[in-house]
Amino acid sequence: MRLSELGGKEIVDVKKAERLGILGQTDLEIDERTGQVMALVIPSVKWFGLKREGNELKVPWKHIKKIGTDIVILDIPED
């Protein structure tokens, strides 16, 4: 799958059944040596879509369970 195909997909946590954001509004952590995506960095959003500074969720790639046509499903372990 190409990076351009990920843009615009909703990110959903399957355990909490909540929407975390949209790809394209997130950052990717990429291993510079291999080019592999290591994690999604999802900013926390408050009222009116404005970002909160410093609050973000870093989700390792291994927690992505399924990438569909419209949705990326995450299975994030509860700490």
C-alpha cells in the first residue's frame, strides 16, 4: 500500500469504539534506514478541530489491525 492511499481514512480504536482522527491530520514516524512506518502520531483535538499542544497519541504500527477502504482499525492495549 502506498502512503497516498492512507490519506483521508478514519482512525478508530476497536476497544474503546472511538474515532481518534483522520490520516492526513496525523504524523508518521518512519525509520530512516528502512523507510518502514514505525508509528502513527495522532494529535489530540479539542473544540472546533483545534489541536492541543503537546498532547498526542503515539500508536506503534503493530497495533494496526486492519486497513480498509475508509477506516484504519487500531487495537491499542489499555495501560
